[in-house]
Amino acid sequence: MRVVLIGVLIGVAAALLTAACGQKGPLYLPDKTAKVIIPPPAPTPPAASKKNNDKDEETPPPPQ
């Protein structure tokens, strides 16, 4: 029983060690002359304007 448990633990450890790297394909160092492409930031939406400046839309106070 103990030998089976040790074998299972070694198998699980080996599977975890081989699956630890998320890189697909061979590992390599990038070229030093490679150009880094950074996308421009997304445009911010315009601020919402308040139509009725006279009336403040507030939530009513809770009933007592």
C-alpha cells in the first residue's frame, strides 16, 4: 500500500513539474532588435452632463 502511494505521489509530482511552464513550443530568448508594440490607451467616454441643474436627483430619505 505504501509503495503504491509513493508511486502515485511521484507520478503526480512529475506531471506537475512537466506542466508547470505555460510557454508552448521551445523556449527561446527574444531578439535584441525586436520592436515592442504597445497599443494606445482606450479613449475615455465624455463626462455625463446634468440636464436639470435646478433639481438635484437625490434618493429620498428612508422612512422612519
